[in-house]
Amino acid sequence: MLQELKGRDFLSLKDFSKEEIKEMIDLAVELKGYHKQGVRKEMLAGKTLAMIFQKSSTRTRVSFEAGMYQLGGLAHFLSTQDLQIGRGEPISDTARVLSRYVDGILIRTFDQQEVEQLAQYADIPVINGLTDLYHPTQALADMLTIYEHKNQLEGIKLAYIGDGNNVVHSLMVAGAKLGMEVRVATPVGYEPQKEIVEMAQGFAQENGGKIILFNDPEAAIQGVDVLYTDVWASMGQEEETEIRKKHFQGYQINAKMLELADKKAIVMHCLPAHRGEEITHEVMEGPQSVIFDEAENRLHAHKAILAALL
């Protein structure tokens, strides 16, 4: 099945079947095993990846760059200042030019339509490294992390507490496709986009999962296997920080909240974290936190995406 993924774009996990997502997770597990043994698998020897970053990044940039190197390939980092896009060149022209130089394009930007337009005009795989709508590469690493710690995905109960943002959009899609119960607790007015909720609920129905929305975080957390949170103000929302802090009071993952979950629940955060806001230092550094395993798994999940598509 992996052979069928060659040449595909990775714009959203909605474009992949349950089996294809599982195949990529299995490949990530395999590649992580080789990495831990010090075995190099140069599956992408001679291949190159152009990485377009219109938003700042730590984990996405370093993991894709290191991942390409570890697979025997080369990554080119391109900021807006490095590209003519910043001076008005249409993204359609950039797509067609890069298609003649490299084997794949990773883009991290604001508008999902930019990624889709890039994919429309490129003759090579395009990977969505984050938009305001989706963060699918993060979600794949999250599924890998849950699988490692829980030995299953189907039937797992995950509660996401916080803003209805790009991260939760991708978590809902991934969880629904894999038969999980995803509970999303947000303040009123900060819910995930209705169209994406409805789409994820459709996927959940097909795969034995559930998508449930809450405004009460304590109700959402009852007995869950996974607690997940993210910053209250994402990139580009900095001017809303203070008002969001007021609206998100009571949505912090802390020791009291953790007690409402299953005793063996794990705690996740896509990072960067604002300790003392959406999560306490105590929980983040506590025995149930798998946050840095999750961060590490960005490398292995991203290698799987690269190896499968390129």
C-alpha cells in the first residue's frame, strides 16, 4: 500500500484512508527502530526537499531537515525573504519552477488555499507543514505517540482542552479515521470550525469513533486515556492574548484536572507551551507527561511521510 502513496500530496489527513494512516504510523515505528539502533536507511538518497516557511518554526523545520538528511537526502530552507513570493511572484509560478529543481515541497504558511494552490500547480508532492486550518504532520506524530504508549488507537478516549484551532482540526480528523473518541472542550465562541466537526463526525461514524464537543472541560476529561492541550493564542493571534487569558480561565491542564482522567492517562502538548497558562509546570514535568516523546516523534513521523511520498 505504501507504494500507492508515492507522489501523493499531504495536505490534510482527510485525504487518506484509515489503512493509509496506519501504514504511515507503522513505517514511522520501523524508521524509529532503525534510528535507535544507529542504522541508516538512505531511502531518499539523491532526493531534495524545498522547505518554504512563511511562519516561524522549531520542531517542523528541524525535524524535516534532519529527517531528509537521515534518509540520505537534502533539504533547502526557504524563508519568504529567500523567495520571490515575498516580492509578488504568484505561488503557481513558484510551484512550477520548484517542481523542476526538487523532489518535494514542504510549506508552512497561513492560508490553507496557498498550500492547495501550490499542490495544484506542482508536479511533485506538497506537504502541509501547518496552516491556520490544519496541522496534519503534527497529528500523525500524535497518533504515533498514543500508539506507542497505549498499544492501540481504536477505542482510545482523547480530550483536547483549549482553542478550536488547526491542531484540534487535524486531531479530530485523525482520531475519527482511526476509531478514537475525541472530546473537544473550548470556551463558548472558540469552538472548532463547524464544517470540520461535521466532516470528522462523518469519518467517526464510518470507523467506529466519536467526536463530542463540550464547553465544560471537567466533563470532557472524565475517564479519558489522553489529555491534550495547546497554547490559547496561536501564531498571528498575539494581539488577542490578554482577552483569551480571561476567556480560557478554567481550561488549564493541572493536577486537579488530571485526577479526573483515567489513572494511566498520558498528557500531550504540541509545543511551544506557555507554562502556567494552558498547562502547569508540575503536569508538564510530571510522570504522566509524554510531551517530549511527542516532540521527538515529529522526526520519525515526518521521516515516514517523506519516505512514503517521495
